[in-house]
Amino acid sequence: MEKYWSKLTKALSPYVPGEQPQDRKYLKLNTNENPFPPSDKVLTKVKDSVSDALRLYPDPNASRLKKAIANYYGIKEDNVFVGNGSDEVLAFSFLAFFKDKAPLSFPDITYSFYPVYCDIFEIESSLFSLDKDFSIDINKIPEKSGGIIFPNPNAPTGICLNLSDIETILHRFPNIVVIVDEAYIDFGGISSITLTEKYPNLLVVQTFSKSRSLAGLRVGFAIGHLGLIQALNRVKNSFNSYPLDNLAIEGAIAAIEDNEYFTHCCEAIIETRDYLIKELVSLSFQVLPSKANFLFVKHQKLDAALIYRELRENGILVRHFNKPTIDNFLRITIGKQEDMHLLVKCLKTIIDSNKI
């Protein structure tokens, strides 16, 4: 009963994930999951890890996973932090770097977990607006920021900032932590990890959920200066010393070592994304330029809510954000080629039936 809730709990507006209905089988294009399964090497390693060793605690430092990530990116193991999905890594980052400072700055249209974390950790925030084309204008970032965070590519727009703009931000704000949330970077963007050695205030956060097909295993990581990693470890070890279980550690190691499969999946998604862009434009959709595994689109005449409802009735789920400025846009996850063919066919039927 609510009478037992704290004032903070009553005031929270929790994050709302993409719907996961169980009433029928749907084509899920609403949660940005990878349409391809984990690599066979991952599945074999996870299965082999199911043994009586599960009675033992996992390595609290996940040292072998950190080493695998460090080897992949050509950095030192001490510059890697791992957690239970990138959302947990982000949560620890909010506590480690943004408490008791000037407001944390992030775009007004962005990953909707940021304001949720600000609420639960009681961190003041300052929003800056996107440009008319939905790109991030770095000149709009408030001078009196206590920290800066943004996804790159941004979510839900899919638009990517280039490295020179990110470096400009780091030059301009050398005394606060800048977090670049790269959940979707592997689908065509250029990672900021190369800048972490040069800029001690840069933290780059990534996930195994998207490009490495492990959303169900919950593994995220951050790369940054040793001082930032030490701060994250202090928070982690004050909350949960064992955020990653043995299966997650082994599966993630296998995933990052299977670069051939990773590259194949990313290239296939990019190719399918390019196909879908052409098809949607031919159907009179405005499509924002995307470097992610999703597209953010708006039909020139049909209401987004109507398209969302009719797609759902036909067994296809996309994401509709009923929020100012973007309430007439839909976010569509890139699936396999056959998934996109089905989507395009259904959209054509919806458009024809509404006499557009």
C-alpha cells in the first residue's frame, strides 16, 4: 500500500520499456533487439558453464572479461569497468560523478532513463533543445553544467555526432565528466573510445545487448581514465560486489572474441537499414539519418498513433513516443530482411486503406 512508500518513491516517474505483450505472437520492432541470435561460440560457452561451479560466487572484478574488452579496444584493463547491463553502469555513473554538483545537462529528446536516474538519485538536471533537424547542437549545452551525458547515436533519433564535435565538448568542459552513451555505435558510428586516453574526463559506455545479441544476458561496460574507473568501482562495491554472474562473464568473453560473427551481423543490419530507408521514403515517410539499428520516421500525412495501432493489430510492434515534438514519429527497429518486407507490405496496406 502506498502509505508505506517514501516521499521519493511516490514522486518517481519510472522508465517505461517497450511493450512485451503476451496475448499473441508479434514481430517485435519496438525494443531495438538484435534480430540475429548470439554466436554459436557464445551459446556453446554458456552451456559449458552450466555446472556445479554455479554454487560458487563469480569473480567480483570479472577480470577475464575486462581483459578481453581491453584487448579488443587496445587499452589497459584498468581502464575498463563492467556491470549488469549498460543501464546499471549508467546508474553507477550518475552516483559517482553527478551528485551534489551543478545540474547535469542532456538533450531534451534523448534516452528517457536519464531523467529517471536524476529523480531517483535526486540530481538536478538541465535540458538543452535539439536543432530543428533533431541533431545535437553542442553550442546549446549550458555553460554551468555539473556534467554532460548524451547517447551517440542519440536515441530515439538515431543521429550521430562526429568525433570533432565531441572533442570540442571535452575542450570546452575540462572540469566535469562527459559521458558518451554508445549503445548503438557499432551500426555505423565512430566510437569515442579513442579519445579516452587524451581526455581524463571522458567516460564511454557501451553494451553487449545490441550489436552482440546479448540483451538477455545483461552485460555493459565503461571505458575511461583510471580515476573514473576507480570511482565506479567504489560505487559498485558499495551496492553489489557481484553484478555479473558466471554465465554472463563467459558469454560476453565469447561474444567479444567472435569478431567475425559480430561484423557479419552489424553489416547485415546496416544493409537492411539502407533498404528500409529507401522503401519508407517511397511511401512518403520522413526518415531521420540513422547510425543505429533503428529508424525514427514520420509520415507526411498519416498520424503516427494511427499507424502504430494498425501495425499492432496486424501483429507488428513499433515504438510510439507520445511526447511533445516527437508524438508524430515512430521508432522502428531493424529486423531481418524478411521482417522488413513484411513491415513494408503492411505499411502499404495501411496507407492504401486510409486513401493516402
